[in-house]
Amino acid sequence: MRLLIISCLLLVTFASCTFRTVKGFTKISSEKKVYSSPYFSSAVTDYVYKANITVYGKSLSGLFIAKKINDSTHRVVFTTEFGNSLMDLEIGPESFKVNSIVEDLDKKIILKTLKNDFRLILANKHFIRNEYENGQEKVYQSKDGSRFNFLFADKKAEQLHKIVRASRFKEKVIVSFTSTNGQLAETIYVKHKNIKLGIALNYLKN
Amino acid sequence: MKIRLLLIGILFCMHSWAGFAQEQKMTAAEMESFKQKVNGVSKKISTLSTDFVQFKHLDFLSKDIESSGKMFFKQPNLLNWKYTKPYNYSIIFKNSKIYINNEGNKSAVDVGNNKMFEKINKLIVGSVSGDMFDEKEFTISYFKSKEGSMTRLLPKDATLKKYIKQIELIFDNTENTVKQVKLIESSNDFTKIIFRNKIVNAKIDDAAFNH
């Protein structure tokens, strides 16, 4: 009996335990089932960004080029400033294909990290599990494997400006977007909290 | 890793004003005369400055990615390749070092005895001095077209082959200098660089190569 009470208490505690990321926010009943990110959602736009990547104090720069090639898949090519491709990938919510990659970048850990980061940036559809709000913002929570994604949008325009990828207790990756028209992200910053990796993307008007 | 990626990048653009292309094959006599003319011009080059426009073509994009800038070269081995649009990025070769200025963030890489660097350096200088028809490094074919004379180079080196399937250079028929370079990757995507406002042997101050 005592064990049952303890178990029940633990269960209640665990279930009601708020995520660190939405501390100070109020959980509300969710009307939305899906949150659609406006960024990288057009099938006719060539998304070309100047990219600066810093890894443990070292830096690598080039161009990040993305295009939506079907309903759920994006083609992503990373090139040097001179134009030669360093990697060519196809990324969907469930799919991941490496079309080509230079030897130096062809490492499991690099590919896994970039795959997860690019998915966060590119994904258009997020299936909502919970919804939170405060005075200015709404936060949509979706499940992503063993992690959760928290999508921060301002309340008025519903404009996405931040995604936090987190476990129940710890934030892992933060992606920030700035956009003047709400459709195209002019700057994107990806910051990892457990490794020293940062990616900065600046949109290039072609 | 960084050095290698960097060198691959540089290699890509540096062939630029070196020289290759295609169409109607040159006869043996035409080939000889063409080589002599190009070598003759190249040997007299002590400095070179030019504007360039670069087009990156990827089949899945609706438009080529365009960038542009300036290039300065001074014998024997000073080189500044500088993008000014749509971003500021320059790479300077000086005293076995590569200096990069990426939107104001400066860095330097010591390439010392790096073999790939030596190859690139040889290609750059060779393309200016006339020592560029290197049959050891490339299988070269010579063509003529309305646009000008063209050479097509197929790399022999295994490392280079991985990144570049073919290089095409188009030469100006009157000046016998390179006016366009096309670097084709194994995927058939390519980078095309067009040179404009080329100035040969004008005084270039050493400050043009300051980091």
C-alpha cells in the first residue's frame, strides 16, 4: 500500500514537473494540432545563406543553400565561398540521404549533429503535444525522438523566433530566427549548449 | 582538416585564370601556335588585376548563385582573391601563408610544405608564366569556337579528381588570356567565373596584399 502511494506521488510529481524551458509560462489547452513554420516552406525559393560555423574555437565558413524539393524534403548543399560543394544532403522528418560529402566532413558525429540541426531549421510541420503562453509569447511543444522541441512565437503575429531542443531537464540546442516579413528568416543562429558548436546563417539577396 | 578544405576551395577558384574548354578540335598546328601565343603572353605578365563574376550552378536551384569581386596578382607569388558582393571575403597568398578575411574576421593558415598547396601555387603561377599546359597533371584537349580558344583539362591526380571532374578555360582570341573558367564537379554542377576589366602589368602596390 505504502509503495503504491509513493508510486502515485512520484507519478504525479513527474507528470506535473514543468520543463525548464517553459518556466514562468502557463500551460493552456491546445487548439492547434500542427504548427507550421513559415521558413523554408516555399518550393520555388532558393534559400541561400552565408554560413559561419565555429567548432571549439575553430571556424569554417561557406554557403548554406537549401531548397524544398517535395512536401517534406529539403535539399541542402554546403559549399565554400568559391563554390565547390562540401556536402550535399536530402533531409526530411524521417529521411536522411547523403548525396555527396568531402572526406574530411564524412564523420558520423558531424553528420548526426548537422542532420539534427538542419532538421530543426528546415522542418515545416511540428505536431503539437502541449501549448504554453505568457503575456507576449506562445510556446508549442512537440516531440522529437527522445527530446522535445519548444517553438516560441510572438502572440500577436504568431511569428516563430526561437526553437529550443531539450530533454525534460536540460536544454540542448537553441535556434534563433529573425525575420522582417515573417516568411523568410534573414538570420538564423544555432547554439549548442552541451558542445561548443555554433552556426550563424545570414540570408544573401541574390 | 581546415587547411585541406580551404585548399580545395582555393583550388577551385584559382584555376580560374589558368585556362580550359571545348567544341571543334584544334589541329596539331593550331594547337602549337595557340600554346606559343599563350605562353608568350604569360611570360610577360608581372602583375595582373581583374574584376570577376562567379556563377555557382546547382541543378536543383532556379537561379545560379552570383558573386563578384576583384583579383590581384603580382610575380612571383602574391595573390589576393577578393569577393565584395554579396559578402566581403578575401583570401591572400603570401610567403607560404594563406590569409583570410571573412567579413572582418581575420585568420591565417601556415601551409608550409603542404603538397596540395604547392600544386595550387604551381598552377596559379604556371597559368601566368605560361607553364600551365601540364600534361603530367591533366589530360588536356584543345578546341576552337566562336567564343575563343578553349582548353579542357581532366585532372589526373586522385585527390583533385574527387572534387573536380573537368576544368574548361576559354581564352580571349585577341589577347590570348583567359576570359572564362568553368569548374565542373562530378555531379555535373559547376562554378563559372568570368573575368572583366583585366589590366596587365600596371603597378600594383604591395599594400594590395596586406591582411
